Amino acid sequence: MSALFTPVRIGPVEAANRVVISPMCMYAAEEGTASDFHIQHVMRFAMSGAGLAVLEATGVTPEGRISPACLGLWSDENERALARVVSSAKRWGLPNAKLGIQLCHAGRKGSTPLPWERGGPLTPEKGAWTTLAPSAIPFGPNEPAPRELTDVEIRDIIRAFAESAKRAARAGFDVIEMHAAHGYLIHQFHSPLSNKRTDDWGGDEERRLRFPLAVAEAIRAATPDHVALGARITGTDFAEGGLTVEDGARLARELKARGFHYVCVSSGNIVAGGRPATGPNFNLERAAQVKRESGIVTRTVGFIAGPRAAEEAVASGAVDQVALARAFLDDPNWAIHAAETLGASWAVSRHYGRVGQGAWPGASVSRAWP
Ligand SMILES: Cc1cc2nc3c(=O)[nH]c(=O)nc-3n(C[C@H](O)[C@H](O)[C@H](O)COP(=O)(O)O)c2cc1C
């Protein structure tokens, strides 16, 4: 009996198992609008056997995107395209596959070139914009300085998160995830390393939490009850004077008190070069502590060392869900193969049904080739 392949309730949503496809930027959107790439990419995930797939960091405003080719959700056109991605995946994918979207504002980490065009900052010809942040401190020594946000702009961004949440719910997503990690805007407000404000939005921890929690409250108020709400949070800044796992646990408790249903505990990326060498399952201990200290449904992510490590993370009670990113780019059927490895029942899309019928040479599942 596999613990990984038992259902889990995330507020109003039940996922068929505890395997989650972690959000991954795909740099395939145009003006924030999902393309044909996303239809196929998300379809693969909807056929993957994972209980939930969370789509990539999606900008709530144009300058909230990480790169010019990142998804956005600020316009009717963005919404229409994502609704089509969701409806195709639900129409043709596995019937119980749940879909989420990660809402993000990149702050000072926006305006980046595409991964395959790196080698300097994004140029104006390629669509560079002035980034915005709690304080005018660049991410690293070679990065452009952001402009400090005004109080009015901060309130506009909070409203933009709420508007995008409404759009995400209308587009048919089951889950909305607030990106409060990886050094993006919400994390920039939370961490003392990037927030040096002296007004109501900075200072002690309570003030640095004001923006993250205001965004959470705005998303909560904008989201219908049938959609589950979660956040990717940071378990450590991996930097002197930065956030620790206790800060992560506190944020998790505050989110739970505001009607959020889960957290995914990641780490790092708030300052350039701020992550030490990491080994297998490197965020698991911190996620387990956040779960113990908050009682919210908790997910680990990062270097999960295969199906048995994922199984152990859940069976031990340390966490409720395990998210994987690169494993699903490498093997879009990772969850089906993991279920098979762990002796759990599995199903493929009925369109691919013949994979499980009878023996055929080269099959990667033992049921098909005894
Ligand atoms: C191509 C790629 C894009 C990513 N984009 C995002 C993203 O949009 N949002 C996010 O929270 N994490 C993003 N990540 C981080 C992953 O979600 C995950 O936390 C990280 O890759 C560690 O998990 P893994 O070892 O299973 O790959 C990305 C990772 C990759 C490889």
C-alpha cells in the first residue's frame, strides 16, 4: 500500500494522490498569453498521473513577469487563452487530474532574458522594463537597480493579485498558488535582506509581513470557495540575517488563519549566490517543521530522489505532498512509473490505453511485460 498514491484533501479540492508537478516557467507566452505550446505541455501533465499540476509563475501585471515570454493573467486575452488550456486538459487528460496556477509578481527579479538568450541583461529592443521592489536594492552586484514602490503602487499590485485570482477561477483552475518564495516580490517584502522600508510596509517582521498577508487576504476575498488556495513559501534564505524556517512556519500559520489550504516549502534565491550546495530532498526537514508548527497541508519540493524517497516523505508523516519539477520534464509519465514502482494502481489516458494491454517488448511497466 503506497501512502504517496492515496488521495489528499486540500481545502475544497481532493487530489487523487500526493504527487504534484511543481510550477516551471516555460518562456512560451506572447504578451503574457498562453500559446499552443501550453496546450500540449499542460495536456502532458494532465495525462501524467500526478494528482495536481501547478502551472508556471504567472505575472499579475506586465512588469510582474519574470521574462517577456512568461505567462500573465491581467487581460481578457490572457484569461481566454488559459481557459482554453484548462478546458482542453480537462477534456482530454485523465479525468481526475487537478490543475493549479501560480500567481506571481517578480519585483526586482523581473525583466530577465530568456534562458537561451542569457549573457547580459535584457535589452530595451527585447522588451526590458524598469523593475519595482520594496527598496531600490539590486538582486546582485551585476543586476540593474529596481525602483522603490510607492504606497499607491503597492496597493495597485495587491488589487492586481485579486483580479488575477478572479480570472484564474473563471478560467477553471482548481487551485491558486501565491508565489511568496524564490526572491520574487512577496518574498522581497518578507525578507529583511531586500526590504529596508521605513514606512508601514517595512521594519520589524510584522511590518514586513504586511504586504504578503495583504495579498493573501485580497486573493482569499476574490476567490470562490470551490478553488483551493496555497502559497509557495521560503523555508530559509540561506543567508546571514535572512529568513529562517521559524519565519516560514509563522507565515504558514498566518496564511492558514486567512483561509489558505496549503503551503509548499521551498528556499533560497533572495540574494544572488545565496544557496549552498544541496543534496537529495534538501527542503524536506524544513517542510516537516513548517507542517508541525502550522498544521497546514504541507508540500516539500527540491531534488526528490525518486519514487521511494517521495513515498518515504509522505509515509513518515513528514509532509502531505511531494512536488517535482525536472523529473516531469524528463519523464512526463513520472507519476505512472512511480505508482508502478511502489505497487500502487495506475491508469493511463484511455487514448493511450493499449500501453497497458498485454505484453510488448520494451514496455517500461511490468504489467505489460511480465
Ligand atoms: C525550468 C524550470 C522552471 C521553473 N519555474 C518555476 C516557477 O515558475 N515557479 C516556481 O515556484 N518554481 C519554479 N522552478 C523551480 C521548481 O518548481 C522546483 O522548485 C525546483 O526545480 C526544484 O525541484 P526539482 O528538483 O524537482 O526540479 C522552476 C524550475 C525549473 C527547472
